[in-house]
Amino acid sequence: MDFCYTFDFLARLQINNDRNWFHEHKFEYDQIRADFENFINRLIVPLAQLDPDIGSVTANESVFRIYRDTRFSHDKTPYKTHLSAFIANGGKKTRFAGYYIHIQPDESFFAGGIYSPDPAALESIRNEIYHQPEEIRSILDNRKFKKTFPELSAEDRLKNPPKGYPKDFKEIELLKNKHFITHYPLENEFFQQEGVIHRLVELCKIQYPLNAFLNRAVKG
């Protein structure tokens, strides 16, 4: 995949985010999309060996559309200015933990875990943390994990403990989370050097223990 060309296209799209421009350059996007899907399919091969939970998912199930849903947004620009994929059992619409790749000029990143789990899944995760606090703490405090992902996302975190759990529980701050997501920024150069797939798999290896914990909870 030619990431330099991809970054160039996305940068131009950010400046010209309108339907006329996109229609005139649709052939470029179609090629970039096809290359990105091929890249994700190549990434899935070693990732499936690392994490059997992702099953036989494909890039077609994992890659997000570039078209924005503007119905309830003040921002009416029609297109996203990034490429992204969520690799997990069931693809981008799954309820399970997975691995997220986001490609955008100067704003690329890798993320993992579960974003906005449904109420039943969230309760299952909290229950698993409550009954296995040492296990989740050992994952989060692992030297390599903590160096790569210093903190889980605090987005939408509850101010008070969720109902049904003692306030003095030692991992009560974790139970306040509504998302269980890591984040690791990626420089443009990350994608312009050899061995991109290998280096992404290395990040997935660090992420895997948390995903395994989360998926065990969601599966019950």
C-alpha cells in the first residue's frame, strides 16, 4: 500500500471536502480503499494466529465507510478525512473487543478494546473486574503494556461508582469506565517504513491480554 499517496489524498480531501471534488476524484479513492482493504486482510492473517477470538473476519467486514452520517451533526461535511478499520469477531459492528487502525495525516493512531459496550456487556465487564481485580490489574500494570498504553480512555467516565458495587472496592475507578479503550499515536513515518504489518502486530500483542479479558467477560 502506498501510504504517501494515501496521506496526500486524505490531505486534499480535508481541504476539498465536498461532493463535487470527491466525485471527480472517486477513482483515486476507489484505488486507495481497495489497497487499504488488502492491507487489512494481510494484517488479519498474523492477527488471527495471535488472537483466535477474531475468527474468520475479513477486511470487508472491518473497514469503515468514508461517508459521514450528518443527520444529527452540526458538521455537514460529507466525508471522513481518514481511513479506519476495527478488526474483531463480527467486524466493525461487533460487541466484542478488537483492534482499531486509524490512518490520517498527522493524526494516525492504534487503539484497542471495547468502545461503548451495550448495557449487558458493560455489566459483564464490570462484574469480571469485580471478581478478578488482581488479573485486570496485572494486565494494566504490565511494564510493556503501561509504557505503550499509560491510561485507558476516561471518556464519559462516571463521577460516582456504578450501582451495586461497594465504594471501597480497590478498582472502583475502573468500574466507573463506560469504555475500555487504549490509544497509541502513530507518526506518518510509521506507515512509510518497512515492516508496517509486523510492527502493528507487535502493538496487537501488547493489547491482546486486555482484549482476551474483555471478550471472556462479554461471552460470559
